[in-house]
Amino acid sequence: MSTGLTFGTISALFGLTNHIIDQAQYTILVTAVIGSAVIPTLIAQTWFQPDFKAIAAEPETVEAEAVAGEEP
């Protein structure tokens, strides 16, 4: 993903510095490049989170806590 961000940003900057595109087009291009990374990340974070299951305490941990006087 970072390769696409880098290439898109550098190519848009190249177009701006060589007067191939103007400032408004540059702004739109960079916004689209950044959005192409942020939007899929937000979608993945929202709908494709893994299910976390609680891990049972290991017997050694429970015994060590009991010796230390703590509740398991």
C-alpha cells in the first residue's frame, strides 16, 4: 500500500512541478491517492475485525497468584 501512496504522490508532484497539471488538479490527485489507502483501511477495521476469544489461565499462573496471595 505504501508503494502506491509513494508513487501516486511523487507522480502528482512531478506533474505539478513540470506544469502538466495545476494546483487544483494536484490537490484532487493527492486527495484521491490518500483516500485510496484510508478508505479501504477504515472498511477493513470496521467490518473485518477478527474475533478474539479469551484464553484460559495457565495452571502455573494460577498457582503463582495463589502463592502470592492474589485471587485468580
